[in-house]
Amino acid sequence: IWTLFMFLHFVVAGLFIAFAIWAYTNYTLKQDYSLQLFGLLMMVVLWFALYAAGRLGRAKGKPEMHKLYEFMNVVIASYR
């Protein structure tokens, strides 16, 4: 799941940069750039949503992570 979140963050960042370049191009050509600004805003909203989902997932998985850590310590201790 972590790899998926990193991939999605990369895609959102890439789209944000693409929308910014597109908006700047339309601005310099004196064309309407409201669609690009909307895209920029949506990328920011999507980034916050991904961040919140990641934090929730991390909080939800924390007890299991502690159980796995304890299991690892038991396994390592049995080999000493």
C-alpha cells in the first residue's frame, strides 16, 4: 500500500506541475486559464486527501505493527 501511496503522490505532483505550466502558458498567451487553476486546486485537495488517508491508515495499522515487532523480537531472541 505504501508504494501505491508514493506512486499517487508522484502522479499528483506531476499533474500539479503540468497544470502550473499549462496555466502559465495560457496566462502569457492572454487566454483563459481558469480550467488550469481549477486543476491546480484539485491537485492540492487530492494531495491533502492522500495525506489524510495515509495518516489514518498508519494510525489504524499501528497496533499490528507493534504485534509484528514483538513477534520479531521473540523470533530473534529464540536464536540467541
